[in-house]
Amino acid sequence: MFIIGIDPHKGSHTAVVVDHCEAVIDTIRVDADRHQRQRLLEWAARFEPRTWAVEGASGLGAMLAQQLVAAGEHVVDVPAKLSSRVRLLERGRIDKTDPNDARSAAIVAWRTPALNVVCGLDEHAVVLRLLADRDHQITAHRTRTVCRLHALLCLLIEGGTGRSLTADKAAELLASLPGDDPVTIQRIATARQLLAEIRVLDRSRDDVRAATAAAVTTSGTTVTNVFGIGPLMAAIIVGRIGDVRRFPTSGHFARHNGTAPIEASSGPKARHRLNPRGDRQLNHAIHMAAVTQVRNDTPGRAYYLRKQSEGKTRKEAMRALKRHISDTVYQHLLDDSRSTSSS
């Protein structure tokens, strides 16, 4: 058995073959072009059986990993943090070079049999992730632009404006401002440019959210049956999870999305604290579902109040509700996966 570690880059990929003794047998560097898969397969033909360990197979190495999977190869995803730990704990190979990184990825694959296996693309999940990421980018850009407009209006209007400023209200304010000096005239002109950007971003976000709702319906996911999870939150969840079967239990899923608390016991006192790790966008989606359930007359609100009556604080009760929602979401995703496999 051979493990081929790959350190992918934008312009080139470095591959290192490691045997069961973790000894390097051969190394190759190929340019990142349309012939990259062919060159790697021709070079690796003499190493049988083999597994490809691609560092960041869901990031920079995604295209190469999918090309190898399409060719029938067995590929695993190696997190960059595990590769860095191997490299830093080595005695003589601590330099940050491409061959050392590739070798570290291969060693991680030898020592960690539970790495995620890269599968073929789930078209629905990829589309939903693209739409969710685009919505996040547009919203972030809009927030920055609104903040700039607020700052500029503070220089034009005494006391500025309220937090609930809308595009129409901003247009009315700018139309009523007298431009009686060059500085004020330029400030008003800049504010109108920012306002035009906000209107464009609003239209773009509306288009993306309409496409997201249609894509969620097409995917057939049942995660929207969970109260508080609409099309956008469903797109984040399904798009970022992909194949939920890579999580053996709901506990593994909760650990991934950050809703499972971290044990912080000391001596005889057993306690847990908030988990700041995990996929924060997934955690945000589950948090928004929890907030929505608490605000409405739902079983989630009853669960939240019951936890408080048991002596938990509001934050602790909210964390418990988020874990409960995480388990429910996991079950829906698992059911969706099973129904897709059987159809």
C-alpha cells in the first residue's frame, strides 16, 4: 500500500509517495494545467495499491481531487492543520517546503484512517453553497457601503441619521440638503454614489435569494421543515455539509458545527463551556433557527423555557436548544441522503 501526498497550489502541484514505513520513495512536481491529472496518473502507475492524500481537497485542491476521483482513484481530504502538526513535530523535516508539506499530508493519511473520503460532486450541494456564499458576500459588501453612507451623512446632517436608514429615506435626505459650498457638494455627490451602490446590491441580493429558494426546492431537502430554517439557512446547511454520511453520529455533526460544548472540568468539578470552533456559518444558521423558535410559540420555545426552569442561564438554555436543533437537522439530512440513495 502506498500513500501519495499532494500539496496543491495555484500554479503547480507537488506529489510525494510514502510507504508504510513513512519513507519517501519518489517526488514529482507538475504544472497546474489541463494535463495535470494525466501526468500524475502516469507517474503513479507503478505504485499499487495507492491512496491520494490531498491537502485541502475541499479548497485549493478541490479541482485536482475531483479529477482524480473521476478517474476512479481513492482520494482522502487532509486538513491543513493536521499536516502542519506533523511537519512541526518532525525532527529533521520542519522546513515549510512543498515536498515536506506533501509528505506531511501522506503521513497524516497513514496515521488517520478516519479522514473524509472525497466523493463525486453533489450538484445540488455545490449550487446551494455557491448561492449561499454569494449572498454572504453581497450582504457583507452592502453592510460596508451602508456604514460608509452613515459616516458621510454624519458630516452632512447634525446628529446623523437613525439606524433604520433605508435607501428611499437616504434619497429624501440627500435631496433636501443644500449644496452651498464645494465640500458639501462633493459629499452629497459621494453619498449619492454610495446610495446607487446600495440599490444595485439590493437588486443583486434579491436575485440571489430568489435563485436560492428555487434551488432549495429543486434539491428536495426536508431541512426546511425545521421551524426557523428558510431557503437561505437551508442553502448554508446543505451546501456546507455535502454528504452528511461522513458524520457517523449526531454528536460528530454537532462537534463539526460548534453546537457541542467543550468539556472544561477541573478536579472534582465537572463543567462545560461554549465551543468557539467548528464551522461558524453552520453555527450561525442553527443559531438563527434557535432565535426564531424562541420568539414564537413552538416546541423549541417550550424546551428553552424548561431548561431555564431547571436552573440553566439563558445562554446555557440557548446552547442546549441549538444542540437539539442540530440533532434534528442531522436526522433530516440523513433521511434525505437515504431517500436519494434508494431512488
